[in-house]
Amino acid sequence: MQVTLLGTAAGGGFPQWNCWCPTCRIARRDPERARHRSQSSAAVSADGRRWFLLNASPDVHAQLARLPSGEPAGMRHVPIEGVVLTDGELDHTLGVLLLREGRLLQIYATAAVRSIVEQDSRIVPVTRAFAEVRLEDLPIGAATPLTYRDGCPSGLTVTCFPVPAGPPRFAAGEHAGHTVGLLVHDAATGGVCAFVPGCGGLDEALLARLAEAELVLFDGTFWTDEELITLGIGDRTAREMDHLPVSGPGGSLERMASLRSAHRVYTHINNTNPMLVEDSPERLLVERLGVVVGADGMRFTL
């Protein structure tokens, strides 16, 4: 299985268009010290040509250029075989609208996420005005085969599991499965990738789930719990926004460092997070503990 990080920033990208926090200033003035990043998404493939997106960000058009897809078979070429959604947040689903030219979209989602994208954000009904949309059920805890658009098996399966988080603020109700993590398994190689871009807590049960994966892509949104409050640009803590901070007692870094997975990588990193700066003490601490700060375009083979 091949895994490509298409985008590694939280909503708004990095630098965020309207933000002049210390890290965004560095990214604009000295981008070699703080590489620009697009909004969080990844892609998985069993053959290096046909890809399944893990979430579809608003930056999807530019991100698709990072995918090797071989020689086009005709005047129209669609390297995307499907989209697997972890939630219904706008920065994870707006890209579905932008893929409408593909004429046929397969979307794998839990019942709760399907309800959000159909009834609350209405992303699916709008997309259906331009393309056929197949909504595939993603039952919690069960391995779901990912099939190509022609119905052939890809050899990849995905298992979703609930993670601590609230539903999108625009969602009408709260139902089980509105935010999940993913385990993508390659039957041919036995490789497993965990993808958890949004998570408000990391207990022993969830840690055991992540330990099944050779590659762990985990929520690195905020460095501290009061990051936005300290900077004067927000009034909620990281945990109140359903993101476990990286640093401090009980933070994700000490848990990520304990995993024996071959690759432990942070993604969905907010523009205010100081570990985005290459030479910062925060980045050095993360790397010293064997964890990687994800960057757009990183590739892994499992």
C-alpha cells in the first residue's frame, strides 16, 4: 500500500490567509523555516495508480497533482476511485464538490456522517446535480472493502472506530459515528495505516487501536491546550474544540512516543502550532521522541 500526505494543515491551511500569528509570519517571510501546507487529507493506493482519498479538502485540485497516476487512458482521466470520510467537517468534505467533474464519486461514510453531508451541509445533493454519487456504508468496527469504480476489489479494506469529538457546529443533531478514525489494511502486504485527523482524547483503548498500524497519522492541531487564548485569537481551549494538545502531561506526544509503530506522524496541524517551525524547540522535542511533523507530499510504502 502506498500512502501520500496530500495536505497536513488544519482548516485554513498554513499560513492561514487572514492570520499573522508568529508562525504564519515566519512562513510568509522565511518559508524554508516553516513550509507552507494545504488542508489535511491523505490518499492510499494498492497499485500506485488508483487512489482513495481519506477526506476531501478544499485544496483537493492542487493536491491531486501530488499523486502518481500513470499515463491517462483517454481525454478524461480520474485517478480517484473513492473518498473515505472521517467526519462531516467542511475542511474534510468541501473537496467532494470540487470533484464533481469526475462524473462518478464513491463516498464511504458512517450513517451519521452521511446524514450530515446530505441534510446539513447538503454537499451530496449539490454534487449530485453534476455527478453520480454512490454513498457506501461504513459500519463502525467492521472491515469494509474498498472497491474500484468498476466494481473490482482493490485489495484494501477500511475499518472505522469512534474517537472523542463533537459533531460539526452546523449539524442538527448528534449521533454515534459522527467522528471516526480509520484503519486501512492492505491484504496483499499486511500493511496498516491509521488515520485520525481529529481527536479530543487518547485513552488506552484508542492507543491499542493505533498500535495495530505500521503508519499512524494523528491529530497534531494544537501544541498547548490554551494556544488560541494565549495568542488572543480565540476563546476556547484545544480540548474544548475536540483536539488533544500535543504537549504537556496527558498530551498526545507522550502517547505517540510510546507506540512501537514504524512511522508516527502528526497531521492536521493548526497554523498557530509552533512545531511547524523547522528550527523551533517544539519541533526538536517532537523529533527527539521519534515522531514526525507531517508535511505535504510525504510518501510511505507499507
